[in-house]
Amino acid sequence: MIDALLAWRPQTWVDYLLLYIVPGFGMAMYLLAKTIRERPSEFARGLLNVLGKKLTLVDRIKDGAVYCFALACVLLGWPGFVIWYFMNKKAEVARQEFQERPEFDCAPEYLVAVVNPVDAEITSYVIDPLGKVPALPFGHLNKAWGNFLANMLDEQDELWSFYIPMGSKVGKYQRMCRAEIRGYAHVRDGKILAEFITESD
Amino acid sequence: MTAQVAERLIYGGNKEIGLFSNPLSLYLKQTGISFVSPHTANWRGYVGTWKIIETDGVERLYLVKLSAHKSYEEIVGVSDVFPGFDKVFAHWFTGQLRCPQGAQLEYRHMGYGSIYEYDLLMDFKQGVLVNKHARHNEVPPKKEEKDIPSFLRRGQ
């Protein structure tokens, strides 16, 4: 029988059609099995019965018609479903990458110049006649500055100053900034890994 | 989103006025501090009282009081968030403060969205007041049914 099956060659358009719908049939069986596996449990069905949402004969006929139509769609249009599956997979990966992207205000176009951390600290002291700022680099933001510098361990790491003009689009969601933003960025191989904002609203 | 409780500002006397800006947010973001929301009208979890103090002709913005929810029950103040300081110079703040004034023209059930007769707008650069002006607001025109996309309209 296997030999006969292997020796078989399509000759008429019906043979070609049968050959075409074989992958669609496989796909339809897979989807049917999935639907059966995900059908409501006996408990859920019981609950629906109590709520007066028991399936009537008309509902079952309608469901049957929908399944038949869906089966015909899958059998004939399976290449479309395959393309849709891969496109959806690609879009899902892109969505995942976007979600994982860090939420920085700074972008490469806002970088100004490479700065030495010591020079950055020298110019960062805050003067307040009431003495309500610690005499440390970046004043009240000193601890945050320390944490920011602590992550710059690689030899390739660079400290860049950045400036974002008011009205620019910033961040992952491209919101408009209502005031200018200044700060420093931790850059490695042209990629921004962290930011330390010293001025913003 | 529920309308949010405003920050407080003391300026030109001892009277407190509402402040529709959050100058503390950058500090909290940079230091990784966050608070617990006690109710839906205070998602940020704190209310700060700010004061503009003039010294040698320069007006600076200071945080003078803080009521921040570390947990639902535990409230912390300025000296807990800034150890060793009873008030704090907001040197990180560059931007505009908005203080609503006069009668409420329209209530909006969202953030600081409500519209008042006037807005007192104050521009700061590194915590120093550099400019201020007032803006007169008008009641926004009411949206008619035709201005709303069809899928959002009430059922006919």
C-alpha cells in the first residue's frame, strides 16, 4: 500500500486539489483538537446551565455551521494562515523587544560631549545661602550619582553629557518634554546604558 | 483616572495655594524612592508643601513639608526622605510650576486636568525662579455629539 501511495502521481485537477488541502487538513485537525481541549469544563457548563445559558438545538446548529465554514476556510486558505502565523510571531517579538527597552529620556541625538567624571563633579556643586543642600557633588542627587557611576566598570564605558531642548520627543513612548532636560549618560559602543538626570521638571 | 490631590505652595505670605506640578518627581525617580498610594486621588503617595524663599534678591524653591506614605499606615516627612534637613532646596527642578487661581471653570476627572479662571505660571532654572506670569483661561467649548467619533457616541 505504501508503495502504491509513493507511486501515485496527481493527474486530474481533483488530484491536485486533494494534494493542496492535505496540509490544510492537518492544520484543521490540530485546531479542532485545540478547541476540544479548551472547551468549558463540566463545572463551567453546569454553571452556564444554572444561569440559563444552556445551548439550545439552534445554537448547536449555528455552532456546527460556523465550524464547517471555518474548516473550509482552513482547508482552502491554509497558506494565508501560515503567513499570518509567522507575521504574528514576528510582531510579537518586536512588541517584546519594545517592552524590554529601557525607558530613557536621553537618545543618541541629544548627547553633547564626553566628560570626565571628576570635571562633571567639580561643576556640579550647588550654592544655597540657606545651606539646605549637602556640600557634595550634585547636592541632594549625590547618592543617585554614586549609584550611576558605580555601574560604569567596563573600559569601553564613556560618560557623556546630554541636553534635551524643551518640546523634544523623549522616551520609549515619545512624550513631549515640557522643560529642558540636562544630565549625563552612560554610553558603551554608542549605546546608552543608563542616564542620570540633573535638571528636569 | 481620578483628579489628583494638589501639592501646596507658599508664596508671598503664609497662605498656601494649590500647585498642579510635582517638583519632587525627578528626585524620587533618580533615587529610586517610591511611596504607597493611600487612595485613588493620590497615586503618587505623597503631598509636598513648597515655599519660594527670597534671599539676596533671588527667589528659590524649597520643599518645607512632606506627608508621604511609606506604607498605608506609616507617614514620613522631609527629614526621613532627606536625612539631616528640615527643608530642602529643589536645585534639580528646571521647568514650570502651575498654580490654579480663581473659580473652577470645568472639573475634569483626571490628574491635574481641571480648568480654573487663572493659572499662575512660574519658570524655574535649577530651583531658582526666573520668570512668572498669569494666564487667563476660558471655559472650553462644549463638545457636541457630532465632534465625538461615531463609535464613542451614546446609543441612538
